[in-house]
Amino acid sequence: MKKRNTAIVLLLMIILSLFFVLSGLKARMVFAADDMPYHINRIQELVYSLKHGNWYPYLYTRQFKGVPYPLGIFYPQLTLIPIAALCIVFNSYIIGIYAGFTLYTFLTMVIMYIIERKLNKSSAVAFVVSVVYTFSTYRLLDAYGRFAIGEFLAMTFIPMAIYGLYAVIRNGNDWEYLGLGLSFTLLSHVLSTFLCIIFLVIELLGLYSMCSSWRKTIIGLSKAVVLFVLSSLIFVVPFIEQETYQHFLQPTPVDLVTTNSYLFDLLENSLNNNIIAPSGRTREGTIGVILLLVMAWGMVNFRKLNKLNKRILIGGVLSFVLITSLFPWSIMMHTPLRVIQFPFRILAFTTFLLSLIAGEMFESFYIWQIVRNNLNEFNDVN
């Protein structure tokens, strides 16, 4: 029975992953977006390198106007290589890119499903949470509205790191999730890793009271750090080598005061399920109408949530407000946080936290429905 249920879940995930790219495949085009030319050039360079036996190029020589460019040193590319490989397999950049999106969409659903099952949730709840997170508006915005492939790929692995730290704090277990989750986030996108580390520090401070044994937690953390370092060496070593060799200016510095979101715009974009980067008077940032409703439900039912879910909801709400002009981003320009360029990047973590609350919301309705059906059957018998 368990094998059959697992097979059904996996089949549904595969079908849904194909739906994620259906519009692009039908249009037979990669939609124009903010970062599309840059990442298309990266994919083209990787395709050329793979065809000529260089599976991990540090120096790009074909694209970017033919100027030798050490992009393989400064921008993670390991998780992008499967997409380039699929472009070769299908002999098409369009099909290859969407096949890669399908692959990572399926992987994201699997990871979220496993995490929820490890949190002792039912298969139904775990499946719903995986769908809510994977098809979240912000993830769709990264894929289509911005074509921010680095962040899009990082969103696959961020949940692993967050869950891994929670498990390590609780009992020292599942440290592999923390080490590999953070490692693959780094091998996808540097700024997402920077934000993830900040989030993990806050998580550690917020959940320390749940620790059952600091000895087990410290051992688990130590193992996770070693695993993270060793599995990231392919990127970390050349990156640190170049950074220590000479001083590099911050790429594309921006004033965070001009790129944060207005609360009204954030609410409007979310209510509209806007996955296209807005222009004109509005600023970017969205979690979508589903997660907006989940946040509202959580606030209304706050007292009914357990201690962990209360903290998760508080984190989701605070991170939602954090990206707006209500937060003094001018102060952050004098801190290392200034490198993130766009505060709305934090919504990747808001999306994850609220997706977990979506599971609680569904579970309350799901259990209520089961109870109601059982009561109806009982009444019919009597």
C-alpha cells in the first residue's frame, strides 16, 4: 500500500512539473525577462564547454562578446550544468531549459514532501505543502518574470538547510540536510546563500529552547559544517583565491531604499498573483494570493497553533513586512546586508515559512472533513 501511494504521489509530481513549463513549451519560446540575456549566455557557454570536454569552465571565452570572463569563478554554475546538458540532449535551448525547469520543479516537490513527512505530517498534507511551495508566486516570478535562474535553483535547496538546522537543534539528527542544503544553495546562488546563513542564525536563536541535548546539537552542527565545506570546495576555493588576490568592487551596487517594496504594492501584487515584474509606480515583490490568505488564516488562528508553528508564522509575517519601506533600509546600507541589491529576495524564505503554515491550514480543513464524514456515516447507521 505504501509503495502504491508513493508511486501515485511521484506520478502526480511529474505531471505537475510538466504543467509548470507547459505555457513556455506551447509558445516555443523563453519569455523575455530581466536577467534572461545574462543567463542564456551562461547556458550557451556551458553547452559549448560540455561539447568540447570541459565540464566545469572557470573562464568563459565564447559568450559575453568573446572577452575572456572568469564567470565560472564568481558565479556558481554546478546546478546549472544539468540544464545545459539537457539542451545538448534535446538539441534545443528552449526544450532543454524547460526540461531543466521541470527537473528542478520535480526535485523541489520531492524535497518539500520528504521534509513534511519527516515533520510527521500525512501524505496528503505533505503533498499539498510541496505544491504550494513549488508553485508559489515568488518562485514563478523567479522563473518567468525575472528569469533569475540562480535564485530559482537556490529555492530548491533552501528548505533542506532550514529543516536540517531544525532537526539538528532538536536532536542532532539529519545534519546531512543542513550541510547539503546549504552547499547546493551556494552552488546555485551566492546572495541566496548569504541570506540563508543570516536566516539560519536567526533560526538558531529562535529555536534554541527546543534543544534536547546541546552535545548532540554541537556534534550535528560540526558534521554539517564539515559536509558543507567539503561539498562546496569546487566553488569556494577559486572564489576565495581570487577575492584574496585583489580587491573587487561590489557588482551592481544599488541603494536598498530605492529597491525595497511599498506595503501597498506588495499587497496589490500578491492579490493580483502578479508574476510579471511590475513597472511604473509599483515595485517588485509578491507572495501570491494563496500565501496571503494563508498568512491571514494563521493570524486569525494564531492561538490554535502549536509553539513551533507560532514561531514559523511570526517569521513569515515579519519577513513579509521586512522587505517594505516600513523597515529602515537606509541603515542597512552601512552593513554587509547592502550587497543583496533587492530586499524582496527575502520573500523566498517568507514563501517557505508560509507554505508550512498552508499545511496546517489544509490539515485543519482536512481533519474537519474526515470528522464530518465519519459523523454523517454514524448518523446514517443509526
